[in-house]
Amino acid sequence: MQEITGVIPSLTTPYREFGKHIGEVVAIKGAIHNIRLMSDIAFILVRTAREVVQCVYSEEFSDYRLGGDVVEQAAAKVTGKVVKSETRDGSERYELQIHDIEILSTPAAVPPVVISKKQVVCDLSVNLDNRPVTLRNPKERAVFKLQEGIQRGFREYLQSQNFTEIHTPKINFAGAEGGTNVFKLDYFGKTVFLAQSPQLYKQALVPVFERVFEIGPVFRAEHHDTSRHLNEYISMDFEMGYIDSFTDIMNMETGALKYIMNLLKTEYAPEVELLKAEIPEITSIPCIKFKEAKELCVKKLKNITDMKDFEPEEEAFLGKWAKQQFGSDFLFVTHYLSKKRPFYTMDDPDDPEVTLSFDLIFRGIEITSGGQRIHDYNMQVEKMKRLGMNPEEFETYLMLHKYGAPPHGGLGLGLERLTMHLLGFKNVRYATMFPRDINRVTP
Ligand code: ATP
Ligand code: MG
């Protein structure tokens, strides 16, 4: 009788362990990524889960003879001897002297886009149309490996700070962030909404767990085609109770970002190198009030008409300003106008025109909005009425306030936005595996 033990025997050797096996024969599995035939040898690059391994074929090494079945994108098991390879920069690299290639699967067609070069060279739309294939390119893939590192860092840091990971419903009875960018859905004859954020639920969980976080998709019906908006993106959210000030939330985010950047530099060094990512150094993050930031923008930029919010050019300017003034890639802008923040935002008791809220600007783009929330029942009901909302429609949300909630607040950080500016992309779609925008729902 066969028994399943939960252990998968490891019959292959990851590239990063090659240093321990010099001179030994090991096996790897991966896709034939690129084949370069020379007169008496051939270089065969094999794309494994994280690295591209250079394998060298020569009749000198073994009795194996290269056949016509070794084609790009074939899945293969390659056996060979580990040897040190020559590098121009003197760094430690290894290659395999091929003893055998076993083809495990043969592709039916040649990829529609060349993916075996250093990078995919084509229009963004062609790249996205062929995403299941273009993502195989090591550089494209590295973007999303790095993105995994960002999420992992966020999770690990918050777990270390006693946050509980949650998942909240994506089919909601109301939109949390207001505005018109909410997707309506027919739910057995009833109109419901796709979650614009986990806001209402993460708040409900503060009296339960005190500190909660969620990494998950949110949906925004953006009626425009911009370089920074997606219709579905990954929001990294947290909410924390018993805060003394809304700056506690900014401190928590700063701690998380420091941890994330350090994790990328250490555990994601191959991707950082491949992408030439400039990982920001964070010691502290400067803060400026919205009103002062607006004055700066008005002084320096022309044609500013919206005095209640920032245009992308203003964010870009503030990003440069923070870099010049403080040497910082990040800037917190605080005390946004009450009129421009959602209904759950706490107004500043010293100046009710503004809120105890903030945005974080990273290299000239907003990546986070956050702030303190209203915890008092009467205050929340009043504010809803003032904004023309019907508190009765929010009965289950208001249970939070009605039955007692501590002072609390939190934030939402857009994963793709952060990745985009970490890697210097001009378009957020480069930082999105399968983007959904006004013109695209496939692949
Ligand atoms: P913007 O002003 O840039 O449209 P927002 O203020 O409407 O963004 P928030 O509701 O504050 O967005 O969302 C919190 C964070 O989620 C943003 O700071 C950003 O990182 C990210 N985000 C918001 N909307 C999108 C979107 N459509 N696509 C990608 N990321 C987004
Ligand atoms: Mg915002």
C-alpha cells in the first residue's frame, strides 16, 4: 500500500545551493529558456523557479547527444556537473556541464513574443495581451517576486506587532469610500457593491482583535484611463485600536516600510539586482500639513485650480521637494480637508475644517491614505447626516460605535503603486500581473 507522508523527496538542487556541490552531478528542472549553438559547444539556459541556470553542452562531457526535442519553452530535467563559471565582474557563478536532458513536455507553438532575451521588448499592450507568456521572462517575473517580498514584509512586520490577519467580504452592502467609482452588482435581484476597501469591516474588528490587517483585492470603477489607476488592485490595509494620536498610525507604517525595504535588500537581492531597483533608505519620514503643502505648490506651479486636493503634478512636485529638503523619498502630508475625506474620518478637534488624516507620497505619487476614524456613535451619526447619508442604511456598520469602540485608525497602501515607484515604472500596469482597467479584462 502506498502511504502519503507529506514529504516530497527533493531530487533537484536549487541554483543557490550549487556552491555546496561543485564537481558533483546534480539535477535541475525548468523550462529551456534560451539555446545558443556554437560550433562545438552550446549554451542552454534553463529557467528554474527563481534563477536562470546556464548549462553547457559539449560532446566532451558525456555520451548525451543534443536532439531536436530540446526547444525553447520545453519543460526539462537537466542533469550535469556543477562547475564554477567565469564572470567579468569576478562574482561567484556556477554552471552545469550537461550529462543528460530529459524532455518532460513539449510546447505546441513558439511564443508570440520573444521572452528569452534580457527583457521583453514590445508595446505594453502586446505585453499585457500575452501575459501568461511574457511573465515568464526573468525580468518581468522579478517584478512580482519583489512584490511578494513587499507583501511578505508587510505581513511579517505587522504580525510582529501583534496584528491579526483578517479577510473581509468583497461583496458589500455599501461603498465605503464614496464617490462614483463603485462597481454595482446584481445579487439575486438586489443591488450590492464590490468592496472599494475593507474599511467598514476592518473597523468592526478593532474591538475584537485591537489590531488587524488585510492584504487583498479591492475594486474601483475608474472611469478614466490613467497611468496610476487600476479597476482592481491589491490593498494592504491595517487598522489599530487604542491609539493616542493619529501619528501612531504613521509610525506603524514607517516601521513596516523600514522592515519591507530591509527584507527586499536581504532576501530579494537577486531581484533587486536584476531590476536595478533603488531601495530607499528610511530613517524617518518628514511630515507637512496639507495647507502648507498646497501653499508650496501654488507658489511653485502654475494653473492650480483645485484647492481641496492635489493633482498628480503637485504630488510629483512635493516628492521632489521632500527629496531636496530632507533627502527623503517619502513625505507624509497630514490634515486633509474634511470635505475631501470619507465619512468615517475624524475631524481635528482644534480645527474641524481639517481631519486627523494623512497621505503618504512616495517618489511623487500617493501610495497611502490613512487617518484616525470616528469612534463615538453620536459623532458618526451626526457626520453622516451632515453629509446627506442615511444612518439607517449603515445600521450594521454603526454597531461598532453603538456598542463601544476605542480610539482607532488605520490606512490602505496600494501594492501596485508602491511597486511602480520602487521600480521607476511610468505606468502602474507594469507592476500588475493581470491588470484590469477600463479597456482590459483579459487575460
Ligand atoms: P487617487 O487620488 O490616486 O485616485 P485615492 O485617494 O482615490 O487615490 P484611496 O481611496 O486613498 O485612493 O486608496 C488608498 C490607496 O490605494 C491609494 O493611496 C493608492 O495607493 C491605492 N489606490 C487607490 N485607487 C487605486 C487605483 N484605482 N489603482 C491602484 N491603486 C489605487
Ligand atoms: Mg487617497
